[in-house]
Amino acid sequence: MAEGLSAMARTGRHAAHVTAATAAGFYPALHLLDRPVAGIYALFTPIAFGILSPLPGAGRERAATVLRAVPAAAVLVVLGTVLAVGTWPAVAGMLAVGFALAFGSACGPRIAGAAPGLQLFYILACFPPYEPGTLPQRLVGLAVGGAFLALAEAVLFPDAPEPPYRTRIADALDLAARAASGVVRGEGPDPETAARLGAAGRELRLSRLPAGARPTGAGRTDRALAQAGAATRRLLDQLALLAGHAPAPGDTASAELLRGIAASCAETAAALRRGRRRRAGRVLAGPQLLEELVADFLKSRAGAPAPRAVLVRRSTVLTAAVSAVTVRTAASLALGGRERLYGLPREQFWYAAEGPARLTAVRIRGNLTRRSVVFQNALRTALGLALARLVAGSLDLSHGFWVLLAVLTLGRTTAGATWSAVRAAAAGTLAGAFAAGLLIVGAGGSSAVYAALLVPMMLVAFTLGPLGGPAWGQGLFTLVVATAFAQIAPVTWRLAEARLVDVLTGSAIGLLCGLLAWPAGARAEIRYAMSGLLRAAAPLVRATATAVTEGAGSGKGGAGENGTVRSGAGRSTAADGSPSPGVRLTLHRLRIAEAAYAQYRTEPAPDAAEAARDWLAVLDHGSRTLVGAYWLPRTDGMPGLPPEARRWAREAAEEVAAATVRAAGFPPDGVRVRPAPLPPEVAERVPAPLLAPLTDVEVWLRALARDLEAGSPPEPGDQPARYTTASHSSASADLA
């Protein structure tokens, strides 16, 4: 109940902003200056940016977005005004503009939020009559409407700003610092701390954030914040695993590294709260850099032999330290640092030295494939709008831009969802047209009546419409446009009829496009995307295990499987220092799969069989594979490793890789894989310095196997798969 009242209050405040901005521009332009064209644009500008566009952020953030979008809207108005010379030029322009704006959503939430509103400005301008002489009025109306909306958003009933994502990360890191210190002091399992860590990790999922707070943009800051959030989640999971088990007595090396993790987390949290990077550009962990503590830990691990249970625990501590290093580096990059990547795998932070144009180009190029849901949605939207412009122009429909507006507002990513929205909108528009007809008949030509009714009608429509769905939205908006247009020119009840015909025409076009262009949405595409990710990850599993046990080159340039080489930092890179082909392919497939999964979560619930499959586990598997490829090959092979140990590593990796390929086919009974543990008799013959990195490989392969089983449908009688806390989920996979 409280949440519903809060949502209504937010919607009511937003409706007040839009209504005030609309009234402030529309009434003076129409009734004082007698400039109806300027009045129309002053009317629709706040509606475009305030209602049609879900602009992210609080009041001042939305105001800034509006002001930045106004110049782009002006360009679209000019373009539409010029191309209104004929139907076919307008259709061609609509196709190009529709695709560009819809595809631009791949570059971040602010562009995605403003895109629908920007579409409206081209739509308004590209319809007859062809009157380039009215362009100054159009631009003035646009500027006035945008300025009043920005002012209302910033000043009138401002929303409380949402805490930025970096603050959420900082809160989680403070908890991680306390937990790491507690693990050092603890004498037994602490399930309460483990539960708090798990809950804090879930709060960092992007689905828990408002759209404007999600770091999903193409730029360096958003990429770094997303990576910092994902690494923080991994760190919390690993600390939860450590807190849930009794510490190993006498393990001073792990205790020292955990203290370093705690110090690093605390200082990184402080830097994130300050919002700016330290002058030195580095966040220190106690008297030494955390990377140096990791190096010391690796040296100490290579000393005297230790029981297998201690080695597994140390491997988990090392994984937590790797996550803490990743968090610190990503946080520094997000705060504007140009941090040198001391001993870190550069391909993990490949974006650090790239400029905004390059990063945007990478994002766009990565989605220019028919398998990208962003590309599919953009093409579906562009074709629908272009077809609607052709139909409206060819049939010379009165107020034909309403046809395109219906396509824009009622289109969904699946045919079923589009049909549901169209059906509700048709009923709402019919009711709204009937009410508008009665209003026009009753009020006649009295402009004063319509002027008095417009403000309260907008306030009601813009409050109840977003809350009530397409039926309420279309019905109430029909009353708003009837009341507004009745002040611009004399109208009859046929205005309501034209509105109904246009909405039904646009609905039919939108439904047709939904049926012909990828009607199943992400529910069909996600299987292909996840299959591609698994098939790309399988060879990387083999290559990583080979790089650890047999070496895949060295810092002097040796070549390994699939053309990969490793430097002294253990990076899976090509000879020129760029990420290896296997890493690049897996990264690309991971991004495509993440986008499909993000859309999949917004669509109607699938059938029970499909819902039983945990797609997030598949994403975790791909991301965990990459993390292993980045960090596990820390040596130039293992000279002196017994042949049977080498054979075990090869066979265990092959077993997991083969299971990964099987999982890519999504067998009905799922995938069950249990890689053979390192035999005790073999472990006894492994030299002490080599047993620890071999244990790291074993722990990694087991975690990959658990991801595969978690991503399979449960067998009858099975309990739902539980994740181990040593999870390596990626940033975009946190959209769950």
C-alpha cells in the first residue's frame, strides 16, 4: 500500500510538472500572441519529454536532460519540415530517424529515455501542410516548451535525488571491509554475516535501481562503475563463503591478505563517497598496495605444503583479493583516474585508455547484428513508423501524426504484448472518443470552456494514464488533445472520430510489424544468444587450463592455443597485446546475451518449462570463464608437474568444456557434470609450489560445473540449484 501511494505521489508530481510547463507555453502563444503553430509545439514539447519519454533521474537531472535534448529536437524539427514536401521523402526520413533514435538506446539510459520524445518532433514536423515559413514558430514553441519543462522539473515539487550507484557500491564495500575483518577474528561459521553479505550483493543488481542510476552507458565512467559493481558482488559472495565456514587455525598468510582486503575496501568506499579521485590516483591497502599483498600471498602459498582444505580456503581468499583489486581499479577509473594497471590483465580494463567516440563506436558495432535485440527493436520501430507515415500520407488522414504516435506508444517487443496493449488502447480510445464527442457537442464553439478544462484534464490524464495502462492512457489523452485542438480551430464531434480512426490504424500497423518482425521478442533470441555464449566459452576453458599447466607462451612472446600468448602478468592476449580471439569472441557473445537477457526480463512471463531455466547462471558461466582466463595463468606453465597431474587438468577441463558444448544445445534433461577431483595420490606427488595454482584450477572448474547445472532445468524432485558464493557474475548480468 505504501509503495503504491509513493508511486502515485511521484506520478502526480511529474504530472504537475508537465501540466504547468504546457500551460505556461501553450496559453500565451495561442491566446495572447495568436501563434497557433508555436502553441502546438509548446503543447507537445513537455508531453514529448515529460510523458512519452521516461527520462531517468530526479528533477534536476531530468531538467538537464531536457535542455541537452532540445537542440537535437530542433534539428529533427528542421529535417521534418523540409521533408514534408512529399510523402516519400517524409517516409524515407522517418525510416532513418526512427532507426537511429531507437538504436541509440544501446548507448545509455539517458539516450534511451529521450528517444521516444525526439521521435515525436520529427513526426509532428514531417506532416502536411508543407509550410517552411512556419519553422521559426515551431522552433520558438519547442524552445519555450523545453525551457518551461526544465524549470518545472528543477523547481516545482522537486523529487528527492536517488543515491548514485557509486554510493551503493561504497555501502557494500564498507560491509565487505567489516566482514573481512570479522573473518580474520572469527572462531567459527557466522551465517548471519554471510546472509547480510548476500543481501547486500543482491541490492547491487541493476534491476534494483531506477533507470537513471544504472551504469549502462557506453562511456568509460559507466563501464567502470558497472565493472566495480559486478566485482563488488563477487567480493561479497566470496566473503560470505568464507564467513560461512570455520577459519583454518594458523593460516597467517590468509589473515594478512584479508586485512589488506578490508583496508582496500574501506579506502575505496571513502573515495567513491568523495566522488573524486585522490591526487595520487591510487587507493592504498594499509602500508602496501593490495597487488603487492597478493604477490606476497602467492609467494607464501608456494612454500611449505598445506592440507587440501587449507589450499581450497586460500584459493577462495585469493579470489576475494582479485575481486578487491578489480573493484579498486575500476572505481579509480570511474572517478576520472588514468590508473596504471600494475600487474593487472589489461584486457579486463580494455576501455581504460579509450576515448568516448571509440567506446561509443564499439557499443554500436557490437549491436549491428541481426541477433542483437537492440538492432531488432530499432528495425521493428523504424519500419512501423515508416509504414504508418506512408499510410497516413497516402490516405490523407486528418491529424495523421496520431497514427505514428499510436505505433510509437503501443509497440512492444513481442506480438502477444503488442496485441494486449492494442486491445486495451482501442477500448480506451473508443471510450475517450465518445466522451470527447459529448464534450464538443455540449461546449460547442466556446473556447473559454476548453481553456478552463485543459489544465485539470491534463493533470488527471498525466497522473492516471501512466498508472492505469494503455486503456486509461489513450482514453484520457484523447480528451486532452480534443480539448487542446478545440482552442486552436473550430471543431466538431468528427475530431473524436478522426482520433479513433487514427489510433486504430496505428494500432493495426504496430500489430502487423509485431507479427512480422521477431514476434517472440527476446524469448526466442535468448536461446540463440546463450547458446552462442556457451559455444564461445568452451574453447576458452580448455585454453585457460592449458595455459596454467603447460604454459601458453611468456612475456617473451611464446604462442599458445588459438594464437594466445601470456605475459608475465598472465594475460590471455594476442601477440600484439590485444585480447586473444577467444577472449574477444566470448566478450562479444556475453554482451549480446546480456542485452537479450535484460529485455527478456521485461517481457511477459514465459511458460513454466522456459521459466525453469536459469539464464542468469549461463551468464555467470560465461563471465566466470573470462575471469579465469584473465587471472589464472599467472605462471609460464608448471615445469616439474607430474604427467598424471597434467593429464588430470586436461581431462577435467575437457569434461567441463564438453559439458558446456552440450549445454549449448539445451537438452531437455539438462546437463549434469562432476569434474573429477585431483586424486590424493596424484596431489601427493605434486611439488608444493605447484599444488596451490593447481587447486585454483580445480576450484574454478568446479564452479563452472555448478553454473552449468544451475542453468539446466531441474530434474523431477530436484531442489532448485543453489549458487556457491564464489560467483563471477558480470555487470550487465546483474539486471536480474
